[in-house]
Amino acid sequence: MSAAPPRRWLQPDGAPVSCREKIRVLEENWQELAETLRDAYEDAVLMGVDPAEMKRLLAELVEGLTPPGAGTP
């Protein structure tokens, strides 16, 4: 799993985020998320969860995310 953040962070209109502070926070969040995700995946597999099933569950978790203020589905 690559822990490198995206080269560009795009806004809804397709323009790149240009504020250095925002980019710094996004990159820090990305690194923390990658580490947590990797740890959770490895723990689950070591405890006997099927690797493909764990990936499916993690993808389902991401797919369920909604933008702030959008409410819950």
C-alpha cells in the first residue's frame, strides 16, 4: 500500500487546493489514515479475517462516507 499522498488535492470545481496550510493538514491526515488503515488491516488478517473480505469491508466503509452537512443516507 502506498502511503504517499496525492500529488494534487482537487476541489469540487477541479481546481487544485493551493493554500499551503491546507495542503500540510491534508498530507498529515493522509499519513495518519494510511498508518491506521494498514494497522487495522494487518490486525484483522492476523486474527483470521479473510484478507479480501477485510478489503471489501474497508472499501464499504469509505463508500459510506458523506460530505459534511449532507446528512446520513
